[in-house]
Amino acid sequence: MAAPARLSAQLPEKDLDPANSNDAGGTAPSDKQRPSLADRLDDGIVLGWAFRLILLGSVVVLALDLGELRDGTQDAPISPASRETMLPPALSDGEAPAPPHQITTDPDILKNAASFDLIGGGVLRVQGAIDPGAAARFETEIAARGEYVTTIVLNSPGGSVDDALRMSQIIRDNEFSTRVESGDLCASSCPLIMAGGVERSAEPEAVIGVHQVYGVSDGAVSSAEAMSRAQNVTARVSRHLAAMGIDQGLWLHALDTPPDRLYYLSPEELLEYDMVTATATAEAIDP
């Protein structure tokens, strides 16, 4: 391809006559006839600088967008679906058995990340999904106000097993009691937290359920590795329940129940498996 023609090559021939130039002593060309700066520059140079300016502008816009994205991420709520190992019921085909009692809590509240509210009488209410990081926030709450706490009231669909186990141990270390009230839910990994109480009680219409451990994978791990992780977590859960004085028969119901279902524990089973203590159960079930 021929090199781009210069703009001056398009001027009339009479303007190129030496008689009309300054070197020949002629009259200087008028402003209208004099080539502009753009006329004297090569087209390639002009296009090159234009490209550089466009590229610089794109970099600035991208930097601003990344800054806004970073700011938005810091304030974003934690999603329970982001946990690596989790235990909330994830319904697939068919319908799960109805709970034995009506759950009166707003489902949206249960979906939110766990919150901690000191409601008086020595009661700290733990409500919402056990998201990754819930144990750290719980530990901070106990460090700040644990001297006022005697009982942990649970209302949660479960969530991160690691966080549930850690919260359970904190409860036991501080010798707190645990309770699930009528109309409230303690499912999936939530019973692991409940197991930490030195005294454990469930009111007559409390809903307590368990099921299998399962992992959420983003495709970065193989199915074999995901299964290995689930088995490792199952072993840890079994050891923890034994250390808390819970009969292993309770966990067998969890192992028998697919992760998209819940096995609801009856008041009799809660007693049989020592999930509730005799004293606390007598007070809660037989007032």
C-alpha cells in the first residue's frame, strides 16, 4: 500500500511555484494558503497520538470502575451460599416432609447472616444463617458482653460447619446453656451449636432437624476431593458430639438423611440422644 499522501500535495501547482515562495523573494503566502500544523504532520503520527489518548482514557475509566467495584464489595452482605462446607437444606426434586410444628420466624430473617442480640435476663439470641465468619463475630460478642450471658437461644437454618463447631466450643468453654424456643428452627449445623450447652433445652414446639454434610464446590475441586472433605467433616462432627456428651445415634439420623431433606427430632429422641438435658427438658416440656 502506498504511503499516505501529504496534505500539501493536494495544493494547486501555482502555490508550489518558486516565484511565490519567500526564498525567491516573492510575496509570502496568505494565512489561507499557508499549510496548518496538521497539514505538516504525517497522518500516521496524528493517528498514533489519537490512539495513545484513547488508550489513556480507557485506563482511567477502568481504574475508576475497579475502585467502585472494590468499595461495593466491602459493603456487600455475606451470602450463605458462599460457604465451602455447609448444611442448610437445599431442596431439589420433590417436597421435603413438613416440620412437626409451624416455624413462626420470617424466612428472610433466617436467610440473613447470623446476628447476636442480648435481650435481657442473661439471654443472647443467635438468629440467622451460620455464615463463614459467624464464629469470629460470636467470639467478639462474648468477649465484649459475655459477663451478662447465661443462655444462648438459637434460631437458625444452619450453615458453615467450621463456624458451628467453633461456636459450640465457645459456649462450652463459657459454661453457657442453650435453648430452642417454640416456633423457632435449629436445623442442619445449628444442633452442633446447641450441643455446646452445659444444659440444653427445647420448648414443646421447637423444630430441630439434621441431615448429611455436603460441600458446595465452584468446580475447582474434583468430586472425589469434595467427598473426602465431607467425610473428614463428618468425622470431626462425630468426635465433637461425643465430647459434648451427645449420643452418636443422633448423628446416624443425619447420615441417613440426604442433604436436600431434614430429619426432625422428636422430644423423645432429643431425650434419648441426650440432645437435651433431663433437668432442662423437664422445665421446657413439662412446665
